[in-house]
Amino acid sequence: MEERLQKILSARGVASRRKAEEMIRAGRVTVNGTVALLGASADPDTDRILVDGRPLPAGQKNVYILLHKPRGYVTTLSDEKGRPNAAQLVADCGVRVYPVGRLDMDSEGLLLFTNDGEFANALAHPRHEVEKTYRVWASGYAPGSEKRLERPIVLDGYAIRPPKVQVVKIQKDQAEFLVTIHEGRNRQVRRMCQAAGMRCTRLVRIREGSLTLGDLPRGKWRYLTEAEVNALR
């Protein structure tokens, strides 16, 4: 059955769908000896699809992983500065997997990995508005800061929905919150704190959709159960 090339490459674990599109644009993918164009379709069972002159890897079982990402690890699969990569922490899962969304280098907590490109694309797409909850430590607190944190603001030209903010602890100008957002703009929670007159000093993602971080130790990972995967779908 014919499918879009980027979907095929993603399903075979070659790259995420977005990266696969870049590979197609760069002329790195051929179908039956012809350089493929973005938007082209093929049948992986009958067509000869090559990436950089090499056949696609055989189909493999889909894997879904929850990692407790520590601070100090980047989420991108390669880093020009040679910084530690979160993918290195799940390399022993036996297959090549890709992160679903991102956590910046200074942030910690729940980060999903999978080799199921369709699953990753659907979960990360803004239209699904998967709720994410963060435990946030901030300095510069003043009375009313939590109300300012709850205000909808514009980030990157996009008006975010009002977050849910729960105060956990306040000690002088130091505060701890639980913040739930619906989007995933770049460094969103940190920028929200800045807009509220505070500085985020620590950030841990503890929930994404129906998944929770629980007591999984930092730097460790586990497989999602079938029920957890189905709930996310």
C-alpha cells in the first residue's frame, strides 16, 4: 500500500517525520532509482526506497519510553557543542528512538521517546493541546505574582491559553508552584515566569497528558504499558 515517503521513513526508524522531510528536500531519498520529491508516495513492500544509497531498515516493533531527563542534557539528537544528549540515556533500549517534544537543557523530568513517527507527530501537534504540568521553583516572588503568572500572554506571536497555577510553597521571595500549560512553546514556562516578574530557578515536568513521572529516578527510563500508549492516543 502506498504511503507518503516521510511517513515510511519515520515508521522504519530512519528519522522523525520532520527530519525525513528535510532528507527528501535534500535529495537524499530515491524511489526505484529516481530522486524523490517532497509529497511523493511509495509502497515499501514493492518499491526500492534508498536513503543515501542504502535500503531502509526492516520494519521493527514500535517502542515507547518514558525518561526522567536530568538537568544538563540537551534533547536534540546531535549537538554541535558536544553537550550530553538525552538520547544517550535511552540508547540501551535496543532500537533507535526519537524524543517527543523537548525539554531545554536546564529543565528536568518527563520526556517521551519512541520510534513510532505517527504517534510522535500526533502527540506533539499543537492542535491536540496535550496538558503538561511542571513543578516550578522561582525567585523574585512578590504578593500577587501567582496571579500575574496565570495571565495569558503572547509568545512568538501566539497567544497562549491561561495556565493553571497552584501555589505549593512561599518563603519570602522564593516560591514553588505547579503550573499546567496546554502548549509547548520554546522555554514557555520560564518566559511566563519572567513576564510575571520572577526568575525560574528549577523546572521539572511531572505530567504529560495521562502520564506522570512518579518516582522514576533521574536518568532512568521505563517502557510505557499498552494501556498508557492507548490513553495517549
